[in-house]
Amino acid sequence: MADGNQTIMQKAEARFVDKQKKTAERNKATAEYMSEARAREIKTARLRELRLAKEEADRVAEALNPAPKKKRVAKKA
């Protein structure tokens, strides 16, 4: 009977250790995912700022130096 109890305890401990390992792996994966998501957000914000700054510079340059209008060519009859 003592052997039966010891076997049950060993199985329970093995399951507990497995659950701890899986939990640790899950926590590590979640931390990596969150880190990657944060890095992506930072990069996206930086690129958005650069794009908006370029668009504003283009608008200012266009306002200071408007493109010349094309002249119409008269059709010959």
C-alpha cells in the first residue's frame, strides 16, 4: 500500500513540475510577444512622424515654389 501512495505522489510531483515548466514557457513567450509588439509600435510611430514631417516639408516647398501652369496649345483648323 505504501508503494501505491508513493507512486501516486511521484506522478503528482511529475505533473506539477510539468505544469511549472509549461507556465514558465508560456510566460516567456508572452513576454517576447509583448516586447516585439512594443518595438513594432515604437517603430511605427517613428516612421509616421518621419512621413508626416516629409509631407509637411513638401507642402511648404510647394507653397513657396508653385509648379508652373501648362500653356494650352491652340489647335489648327
